[in-house]
Amino acid sequence: MERAPVRAPLIKNLELKVGLLLATTGVLALAFIVYVLYARGTFQPTQDLILLANNAEGVTIGMPLTFSGFPIGQVKRLDLTEDGRVRIHIAVPEKDARWLRTSSQFTLEKGLVGGARIRAFSAVLSDPPLPDGAERELITGDATEDIPVIMARVKAILSNVEAMTAADSSINRALAHVDTVTGRMTGDYGVLEGVLGGPDKARKVVEALDRANTLLTSLNGISLRVDQTLAKADQRVFGSGGVMDQTDRSLAQVNAILTEVRESLKRADAILLAAQGAADNVNAITADVKGATTDLTILRVEVDDSIRKVNHLINEINRKWPFRRDVELKLP
Amino acid sequence: MHTALRFLTRIGGGALGWLQAWGRLLTFGARALVETFTPAVYNSATRSVVLKQIYFTAWQILPGFLLFAALLSYVIIQIVVTTARDFGLSEFALEVSVRVVVLETLPLLTVLFVALRSGAAINTEVALMNINNEIRALEDVGVDPMRFEFTPRVIGGAISVYALTLLSCILALILAYIAVYGFQPWSLSDFSRVIAKIFTPTAFLTLTVKSLLFGLAVTLIPIRAGLEAPRMLFFAPIAVLRGMVRLFFVIMFIEVASLALVYM
């Protein structure tokens, strides 16, 4: 122990240095304790909020209650009620209590990663503030609860997709057919070949169309000719010097002839009257018979001549009027 | 048969010796603790030893140690923060890094640092004092070495380890704030919330007790190992070796026990 006094003077300000170290340590330790107490909300007046849940799985003491992502409270205690529900006691600092209103909703959410979260939603901030010690229902929503259901559905969808993508699936076959059809469409006859199923059939259709075109062209010529024929017929029948004209003229001649015939018949009547008068006095007449019979012969010749003319005329009309039986002109 | 008996005897003897050594260590520790809380111990002589012990153990290494602790803490915090961000877990980065660095790494680092430096020195000094019969000489003149030589060192060591741990931890907290939020004061409420979540009374108590136990172990075990050395000069290195290995195991035991207490 004799070394201690020897070494002591070698250390300058030993007591000051150690005192400084100890004082710094002490002050820092105290400051840290005060800071932790402050951080834990020891110096903040709080109000109680009690949330009732059926299942408090994932809820731990010290867990924050968040509002719009900001922690405004902390879980202080958990206990079970008589009917097996969970009472979650949350301490909300009074300065943050204004975010909680009577209409606020509280949810417990469990994500895939990280702990559960208790969140508060206040839609109407003008509602009266939540009183101290209020009890509210905690709505639980668990993302992991849906996973089995989702997995089952995904499996069903995947098996469908598998069936659809299998080598002999109908979709694959349909696609193969589409491929065949579009392949054909790239051929010489394009879409026609695709639709009809081969270049031969498409060629036939094209040929048929060509032939139809030719046919239409010739029909066009025919109809032109028919038109010309009809025009000519028209000309011949109804034009000047046509059949109708000649007929008209013939009819006029017939009229003239008939007038002549009538006059001849009148003269015959007169002759017959004279003959009637003569018959009364045969004797008187016998002298005139010679002259009378001569007249009769002449008359008869004249009548014959007239009748022959009429006959001839009618024959001529018959010859010149070919459609005598069918008066109507039937168009094709 | 004879060989087997001899083997068993050797095993038994070894185990007994081992147990006796630990028993003596515990007895010694208990005595030191009793002395610590005996007001009569504190006089000018013991105070001088305590001050010197604190000076050599804490003050001398303070700048280098704090620099090293700051560097290591910052690197660890940055690794945790970056990794957490990559995995989309930024909100847990601060908590994880503070738990890893402040609650576990820095206390252990401090005690290992002090053990390698001061623990080894105390062990050697006591072993040499023992070999040179200085301790017996003290006892012969009526000076209790326990009271005037060992207890002040234990007190000084414990205070030093506690002070170093606390200073490095607070430095690490400041660095953690800067690493996570940057140089701005507006995230202090977020930071406070995380700190409040981590430093529960249990965690705080565990950290303090662990730190004090580390401080006790880092002086008690080397002193005891030095005293146990046979009074021959060539046993001094063996005494130091035994003391340091025993100290290492005790430190690890305290660390694991504290982890088990907090996380199980």
C-alpha cells in the first residue's frame, strides 16, 4: 500500500477528473431516466379509453393507438370480462384526446408482417369529444384470415388455367385452327382461301365470279339488241309508213268501196223497184224485158265486181295485218 | 482397476477443486459486497484507491473508448437501418438497432474492453503482490487487504464499467437518432415513443444490474485469481490466464442470463 502515496502526485487533478466523470455519468443517468419517464408519458395527464374485442391476439401492452398514422395512445392493460370478451385499456394523453370523438371507430388490423395495429378513425371531428373512460367496440380485421379462402380460389383458378393451357386444350386447338385459317389467308386468295379452306375452292369461286361477269356482259349485249329490235318494231308498226299507217289507208279505201257498194245496191233497189213496177204489166214490159235483162246482167257484173273488190280488199287486209287475232301486243 | 480408480479420483479431485474455486470466488464476492456497504470502509486511503481505480479504468481510456464505441454503434445501426429499409421494415429499424446496440452490444463491449485492460492488470498486480508476500505483510501489520486493497478496486471497477457503459449507450442513442432521422429535431416524439417502448422498467433494471454485475466481475475474478496463485513467480502467468478465462465465462453467463430474463 506504500505505492499509493508515491503515485498520487503523478496524476494531476485526479479528484477533479474522476469527479467530472462521475458527475457527468450521474447527470446523464438521471437525465436519461427522466427522459424515459417523459417518453413513457409519466408526466402527461391521460384519459382512459376501453376497447372491447372478441379476440385480443396480437395486442400487447405498450402497443400504440394510431390516428392518421400518428400514435395518440398506448395500451396499458388487458383483461377479460365476465362474458369472455377482452377489455383493452388505452391511455390517451389529454392533448391527443381531441382526435377521438363519440362517433370514432376503432379497428384492430393484423398484417402479414409486423405486429397488430389499433387504429382510430374519426370521420366527423365536430362531434362531441369522447368522454374519459368510454367503452367502445373494437372492430377486428385480419388480413391473414382471408388467406385460406384466397388460396382455395387461386388454386381453382390455377387448375382452370392449367386445363386451358394444356397441350390438347380447346383453347390451344382453337388457336391452332386460327393459325391454320390465318395461314391460309396469307395465300394467293387471301381471306377467301381462309374461309373456304383451300386454294382450289377459292379459285373456283373466283372463276365462277369471272364467268358471271362474262355472262352479265353478254346479257348486256342481248338486252341492247332486244332494245334495238323493240325500237325497230315500234318504228315498223307505229312509225310513218308503218303497218298502222297502211292499215289506216286500207280502211279508208274499204270505206270508199263500201260507199260504192251501197250506191250500187241503191241502184239495184231502184232497178228492182222498176222491175216490180214492170212485173205488173208484163205485157207492157215484155217489150222492155230485153232491155231490162241486159241491165240486170250489167248490174250483176257490177255487183260481182264490187263484191270481188271487197273480197280482195279483205284478203289484203288480212295479209297486211298479221296480228289480227291477237290484238294486244304482248311484251316479252 | 487401479487406473480406473485413479482416473475417477482425478476427476473427482478436479471437480472438487473447480467447485471450491468457484465457492471461494462467491465467498470473496460476498465479502467484498458486504465491505462495499460498510460505511467504515470509506476513508481517505480507500477513497484514494477508488479514485485511482476509476482514473485508470475509465478516465484514461475514455476518449479512445468512446470513439471506438461510437464508430461501432454507428456502423451497426446503419447496417440495421439499411437492411430494414431494404426489407420494407423501416418502422422497426430504430427499435431493433437500439435493442441490439444499446441493450446488448455496448455493455458487453465495455466490459470486455475493461476486462482486457484493467482486469488483466489487476490480476497480474494481485498475483505479484501475493507471490512477493506483500499481502501477508499487510495482514501482519494489521491492515486488512480486503478492506484497503481489494474492495476499493471492486468499487472503482464497478463504477468505471457503469460510467463507460452509460456514456457509450447515450452516445449510441444520439447516433441512432441521427442515423434514422438525420440532423433535425422534429422526429423527437417518434424517437421518444420507440425509446419508451424499449426502456420498460424491466429492461432498464436489467441493463443497470447487468452493467453493475459486469463491473463487479471484471475486478473480483482477477483479484481472486491472483490471490489463488501459488507463491512462485512462474505461477503468475497461469494465475492471469485462469483469471481471464474465468472472467470471460462469467461475463458471457451474465449476458446470456440477462437475455433470457428479458426475452423469455
